[in-house]
Amino acid sequence: MYVQRCFSFNGRIRRKEYIVSQLLYYVGLLIISFLVSEADMPIVGFLFLPLAWFSLAQGAKRCHDRDNTGFFQIIPFYSIWMFFAPGDNGPNRFGPDPKQTAMEMHLI
């Protein structure tokens, strides 16, 4: 279920989840780059495709938290802005507020 949610373009995520996902993306990118260049394993380069899909999906969900479409992430430097900008309070057209959902889970 969680893996499916990571690769989905639907819903919203908070800043913390976006930052962690981008850190995982860059660590994975470093590992794949090392394997392709040093280990002489060019076939490993195909692992970049699911990694890129993961990064784009997480970026789209972060854009949704700001009530923008996922296409906003292709604007130069917008991905940096998503690290610092708060999400919309309450539900928007992309789903419920992930911060409120997290607080409700802790109350139950």
C-alpha cells in the first residue's frame, strides 16, 4: 500500500515527506550513477526510470498540497520553493489536508 502511494500522482503530501523523498531520490541517483560508471554495468541505468517516476510523483503531490497542478514542478526553481512554502490549510481540489489527516490519526 505504501509503495503504491509513493508512485501515485494522486493526493497531497507535506513538506517533510517531500524533503525526505527528495533525499532518497538523490541517494538513489548517486548509487545508480556509481554502479553505471564504476562497476561497468550500464544495464543498471534502467533503474533510473522508476526513480524518476518516484520523484515526479512526489513533486506532483507536493504541488497539489499548494493547490497547483503537478506541471508546476517543471518551472525552474519551483522545486526549491516547495521545500519552504506551506501547503494549503484544509481540503482543496486534490484532497484532504495531510497535516489534519496526520493529527486525526494520532487522536484516534
